[in-house]
Amino acid sequence: MELALLSVPAASSPCPDWCQFPADLLVSVFASLDVMDLLTAGAVCRSWREHHLVACRLGSRGRNQSPCLLYADRDRGPNEATLRRLSTGQLRHVALPDPPLRSRFLVGSSHGWLATANERSELILVNPINGDQIALPLPFTIKNVRGRYNADGVLEGYDLLDLDLATRECNTQAEPDYLTLEEGRFYFYVRVVMSADPSSGNCIVMILHMPYATVSYARVGDENWTWIDVDQRCCQYNGFFYNDSDRLFRGIRQTGELHTIDLNGPVPVVKSILRPITSLVDNDRYIVQAPWGDILQVWRYGHCDRTIGNDGRWTARHKVYTVDLEEQKLVETQLAGLCTVHWFQHPILSSSE
């Protein structure tokens, strides 16, 4: 049996200075790391911290990231977020800029960014790794939202107007819903989806808002939200996802009908790609794209019990269907052993970017 002898350097041999590691190589390595490992690397020294921030802003990390749960821990500071790696329980704490995380309404996540609404119902995208923030158009630029001001001209709330889907105008004859500054966010941002890394300069943000679960969008840098009013079917949506391969959004309506929404031209183009499946609205419907490319519909059946706190909702069962566009039908699917699909009342709390 042969033994390999290791040469141990003398005590006087200088240790390598990892701070002097080539910058381009460090950034390349950091960009491939899991989020939790990237945060650990960024804490090694000041030099690595700077390169870690560069890697964060590149947004080029692989898609096979270990899922993490992000939340505000009551035992930490108001501006601290806790990341928990679901597979190992490892924790990391990150500092976020104002406003405090605990005061934000968390409404979406994508490409490593969180979509949050502050106490004035203003939508702000924040990167929890490097602390960057991007403000989106103000709420009163949504088609059916008006700012409500006091005698001194100070914004004190919002008026949510009814929409006439036939005329594509606000129904000014109906009494609006009067919302406080904080309440608005629960009506304006039911769902939030991003098409790309917001820092790339080519990101479209789509919001699902009330009434009638209609949708509006804005590109990062826009000053106003644009309402999608192609026809009267552009309502009663449950959710969306963005497909990088064809640059289209796909949305699911309460009936199970699927739409593609093309925002690449001068005006939105909406097409129905799956007929309505049911007229019975007895569950929540979600749409996701499987890793192998199929479109999945997840039907979540729940019950409401106010005695259990929060909103009293809990999931009784769910069904997963593969969408067969050629046959225009849904095929019930078992995902055991293939993948795990996560969905939440507020999906922002699950971050696997």
C-alpha cells in the first residue's frame, strides 16, 4: 500500500493573499454561487465584498438555486431580513434600506428581486442581496385610481373607481371605494410579475388589480401604469408568468382559460390559447411553467375558518393539470418524483432566485 506524502510548507512560508485574487475571476466564481454561499463570500473581506456586489448586480446566477425563505424576524432589527435555506436550515441576515421590511406588503418575487408595497401603497422593487431599490409608477397613475387630498393639498388616501369594461372607461357615476394610504396596496397589487432582472433596463412589471382582476403594466423607468383593455375578456385573471423563450406573458382566468399577452409592440396583443374549462368558480387557480416546458394549472381548494386567525383560509386539497393546447383540454398530472411546485398566498415569501 502506497502512501501519498504531502509537502507541508514551512512556518515561514507566506500565506496566499486571497484579497489579491484576480477580480474578473472572483466575479465569475461569485456569479455562479448559491445565494447563501454568495452572502458568505461577501463577508470574507472588504475586497470580496466589493466583488460580491458586482456579481449581484450582474444577475447572472444559475437557475438551479437552493430555495430560501425570506422573512422579517421579530428578534432582529426592523430593517433586517432573514434568509433561511430550506434544505439545511442555514440562516443569513441581510440589511435592507428603508422603509422597514416589517412595514412592507410583500406581493411578488422574481430574478432575485422582491416586489414590495410601502405604507403609502407605492410599489418598490428591492434586491435583498445588495440592497438596491427601484421605485415604480405611483398608484394614482393606475387607470381607475385617483388620489384623495386634504384641504392643504396633502395626499391622504385613494379613490378606487369602478371600471366599465364595455366602454373601457371609469364609471364616474358609481360611488368609489375610499381607501386609506395603507389600504390601497391590498387592492392595487393582488399579483406582481417581472419579465426580467429589473436592473437590466429591459424589465416589464405586470400587476393584477381590482376591481374585476384586471391588469396593467409598466416598464422600469415609466411614469405611468398602462391598463390592458384590448377587449372585455381582459379581466378575472388569477395569475401570470413570463416566458423568456417567446417573450410573452401567459395568464390564467377564473374559468381556466389561458391568454398570451404580447407587450413587445406598440400596443398590447392578447390572444386566447386555451378555451374556458369551467364556469364554476370554487377554487383558486395558478399557472406555472414546469422545468421541462409544459404549462401547468394548479387548482387549490380551500376552506375559510375565521377561528384560526389571519384570513382564516387553509388548503384542503389541490389538483395539478398539464395543459394540452392541441387538444384544448387539461390532463390531471401527478408530480411526485418529478418536481415540487410551491405557491403561496403571498409568493414573495418564497425566494429561490
